[in-house]
Amino acid sequence: MNVDRAVFTLAGSLVLISTALGYWVSPYWLLLTAFVGANMLQAAFTGFCPAAMIFRKLGLSAGAAFGGASATKPY
């Protein structure tokens, strides 16, 4: 697994879990869904993702979206 897949797995899991918690427990859990979505949007524009930095420090290899070799080369 590389950093990209780990970030997408974490984000998707948080969205699904917080949506379920928002439905069954409290609507305030939907704020977590909004936070994850906002973080994904800013990462798309800036390339800065705190989760990617953490996964990289944990030893995962870089992927194309977050610091891989093809991220710096134009197509």
C-alpha cells in the first residue's frame, strides 16, 4: 500500500463512519464528514495533506498524488 491509497482509504472510511453515526447517533457527526470533504478539497488544490505526511513518516511509499515521481513530471 502506498500513501495515496492509505489517504483515500482513511478519508472514505471516515466519511462512511461519520455519515452512519450522523444518521443513527447524532446529526453533529456530519460535521466530521464536512471536515473530511473540506480537507480533501484543500489537498486537491494545495497538495498539502496532513494524513499523507503521517503515512509517509510511518514508512509507506509515496504515490503519484502525494509526492510520487510522476507528481512532479508533466504528462
